[in-house]
Amino acid sequence: MDFAGRLYYDFLSADVWRFFQVLIAAQQEGAKLGLEWKAFPAGGVPDSFDGHTRLLAAAEIVRTDAVMNHGAFVAAVLTAVHAERMSVESDEIIPLALQLAQLDESFVVADQLVTHGRVHLEASYDEATTLGVDAVPTVYRHGPVVAIRTTAAVTAGSGLRRLEMINSMLDDDGLWELRKP
């Protein structure tokens, strides 16, 4: 199974972390992933950056300037925040993620985050809201976007089967929506 599209994400959402785990499981079960991960700062890009916004801006710099290393960077940040419980305010996360993504620590410097990173983060946000994204994770392929809400149970069982269900919703014509409380 091939699963492709644009995935809008942030680093704080438990739904993003659980969906990331589903993607990894599905990949291990044979799925071919072709996702473009694009940062989505809920509420827009703030005037002053906090730790989370710095992480999103750094990820957008890596996505645009070192696309082959982007997946490893995002995986490293998600793992640091959710599995290792590092604070998004930690000055250690960006250098650690750059190292794990096989990039030099100087690849992203602080002044780039509020200039270069801001430009890409604003573009990603504007594109996402134009498509109807209002939460993360949300996948866009063609037609309506699919917002993904999860519970902890989503990581149990077959990741491939879960991804096949999401894939069918992405292929839908947008005339219906499935929800469970």
C-alpha cells in the first residue's frame, strides 16, 4: 500500500504522536509512505516565538533546505517531546534533532528561526488554512482534508489496517464523514 499526501502537524499534539506511531507500524508492515510533513502552528504564527514555535520554524527550515533530512528531524523532535518527555523549551532539542538527522548543529541558527523560519512557517500556515486545516494531524491529498483524532488504542493492532481506513477516507469524494465519540 502506498500512502502519500501532505501531513500538517505540530510537536505538542498527542494525536500527532499516536498517528506517527501508526505510520511507523504501517511502514514496518510494508506500507510505502510518501508524506510531506508541514508544520501547522494553531492560531497562526505568533509575533514572538516560544519553544514550540522555534521547533516548528526549525523543522520548516530543514524541510525547505535539507528535504532528505526532514523526516529524521521531525521523528527526533517527536520522540524527544513525547517519549523522552523533553520540554519544548529545552535548548537541547534542536541540536539533538539536527544531529540525529545527520545535519551540523550550525544548520539552523537562532536568528534564522525568526526570519527564514518565520517565512516558511507563515506560508505553511496560510496554505493549510486555505485547504481547511484547523487542527493537527490533518492529511491532504486531493479534495477535502482528513483531520485525524485518536485515542491511545489506535496504536494497538495493525498500523497498516488503520492506514488503509484513513486512505479510503482520503480517496472519498467528501460527501460523508465518519466519527466515533
